Amino acid sequence: MDGSETVAEARRHMAVCNACRYCEGYCAVFPAMTLRREFTTGDLTHLANLCHNCKGCFHACQYAPPHAFGINLPQTFATLRQESYAEYAWPDGAGRLFARNGTLLSLLMAGFVALALVLVAAIQDPAVLYAPQTGPGAFYRIIPLWLMNLLTGGTFLFALLALGMGALRYWRGTGQGGGAPVTAPAVLDATVDILALRNLGGGGHGCNDMDEGFSQTRRWLHHAMFYGFLLCFAATTTGAFYHHFLGWVSPHAFWSLPVQLGTWGGVLLCLGTAGLIWVKTVTDPAPVARQLMGGEYALLALLFLVSATGLLLLAVRHTGAMGLTMAIHLGLVLALFVALPYSKMVHGLYRGLALLRNAREQRAKP
């Protein structure tokens, strides 16, 4: 990354912004910027991942296009973030998957759905596949538990390993292993910033997604997507606990904890992802890195389809449509797990580490 045009452009932008400082109170990026006189590649990568793309600085900047300086920090930082995802991806060479991310995600969706459908059709008699299944273990009459655990468990564990290795590379590559120690108060500050998505509020009034007007829409949609994802994960974890420790086999009753967590999580995920797709279609294109939009649309579509098919499976789980719906949902979940380390989903992990470094730096200030 050291010699990339994006790094050079980001360094030029920071030189201008550090001299101007008009946007100093807009978000966490600018106070972090003022702590530096020179900007290494690691510093620029840190600032790019600290940026939440609220676009307030672009609309406030007197040096934005068509000015000769051409300062467009949201666009430059978005491109630099994508380059950092590729730089720190694991295993080596996997970063190339970010180059055509929209195509990759589309192929994964189609490929894993097709694989799941073929597997289900191959192992099940049509009389079982298309017949209503009820009672404990109904799902496993369609797809055996061992096969489901092998597919989902294997892909999820690989995703966790790849994410963990990428995070470690990012931490070291941005120089976050040195400096002030990571203290409990710094961890608490970063955690609050993550859970509240405070920096999606820009300077306090919201983001500038449509135009120069402020709005909290994108922040609330991110909240819906983020907490919807966590609720769905909690539903899966609770269901696994029920099965392995309490002996309560799914499908569970509608008012049971796993079903309620999954239902509300799915609804929030659908609302959040659909809303963010809409925001991207109507947003001001000037501060947007257009070459990255295909991958972002594809990821939001994948998350929407995972949650929508999960809700559909809940609705048809006692009918003959359960088998095919379950296969499609499983294929989409597998595609999501495989894509986790090689899509924009990694931004949550890198941004969390950037917020932790920022909290540490702010607390270490004299």
C-alpha cells in the first residue's frame, strides 16, 4: 500500500485538512488527525477506517471540487479502506477477491444456493422433501444434522479464523501494537462508540447522505442492521444451547426465545439492509467511490436475502414448501459465511480496532 496513488492522495488531503482544521469537531477523524504532524501509511489507514463516511466534511469543505485542491475525503478514504481490506486479508493472495467483490458475492450466492438444492435433492426422497414435516427434528429430516453442522460449522470457523488473522495483521500494520497501553477505560469508550454508532452522527446533527442537509436516517438503518445481525446470531446460539445442553430439538414454538430472537433480528435486518440500499440509490454521487458500489449493493442484497428467507422459512416450516426454502436459506447462509472475511463486512472489525486506537490516543493526551 505504501506506494499506491490512494495513499499519496490521502496524505495530500490530510496535509490540507491539518492546516485548515475547519472540520475539527465533525467526527473522530479530525481530532485524531490533529495529533499528527506527518502521516505514515499506517496512520492514513487508521484514519480511513476511523471515518464513518458521514460526508459532512465534503459538504463543508471550501476546497472540495471544483476547487483546484479537489479535496474529497469521503471518496479517498473509502478507496483507502478497500485497499486496506485487501492488504490485510488472510491467507496471502486472498486480497485479490476484493477487486471484483460484487461479482464474487453474486457467484457465491448462486453457487451455494445451487449446491444446497442439489445436495438436498440428492439425499432426500421427493416424498419426504415435499411433504409437510412437523414435530421435533423436522428440519433434520430434510437436511441431516451432521451435514448441516459440517457445512455451516466448517465455513463459519474458517470465516472466524480469516477475520482474526486479518484483524491481527491490521493491528500490527497500522502501528497499533505500540504507544500508550490499551486500558479498560479506552476499551469502554470504544465499545460505547461502536454500540451507539456515535460517529455516524457526523458533527452531532447526522450524516449528509442525500445532499448538504443533515439526517439521522443512515445511523438508524445501521442500528437496525447491526442489532438485527446480533439478534440473529443470538438466536442461533440459543438454539444450539437448547439442542446440545437441554435436549430441546428444533423447530421450537413461535414464542420460544430462539424463534423470537430470530424473528425480530430478521425483521430488523430486512429493514436495515433495504433502507441502506435505498439510501445508496438516492445519495449525492459526488463524494462516493463509485467503483466500490457493486460490492456494497451485493453484500446488502445477500444480508437481506438471508434474513428474508429465514423469515419465510419460519412462515412455511410446517408446510411442503419447507424443504426447498430451507435449502435456499442454507445456501445463502453458507455464501455469507464464506464472504465474511472478503467483503465489506470486515469494516466493522477494522473500524472497531480504529475506534479502540482512537480512544487510547485521546485518553493519553496530556
